[in-house]
Amino acid sequence: MWADLEEEYGDQVEFFSVDRETEEGREFIRDHGLPIGQPGFVVYDASGEVTYAALGPTRAEGVRELVESVVPQ
């Protein structure tokens, strides 16, 4: 799923993951006020505003729509 989205939208959307087991990951989590302990999924728009955030596993069905919601038309 992620590879397909990155291939399709990689020139318009930046995809990255954060590993809470690394100091860099914990720093990112602290700096952005994200909870530690569960997988999460956050979508930011071009201005850096959060447009969607959820804790827990992310279902593939809705991810494409979330990505498309921040891609300029």
C-alpha cells in the first residue's frame, strides 16, 4: 500500500515513518505532541497543519482518500 502511494504521489507528497525506538523518533514525537505507545497515522497539509490524526493501526481503505485530500488538484 505505502509503496503504491509513494510511487503515485511521491512527487507531491512526502511520506515518512517515525520509529519511537530511536532518539530521533522520540524527539519528533515530543516536538509534535504525538502520543507514544501505539502506531499512528498523521496527515499534514502543505502549510504544515494536521488534517487527520488517528492512533492505532491504519486501514488501507481510507489512506488513499486521506492522501488525495492534501494533494493539489
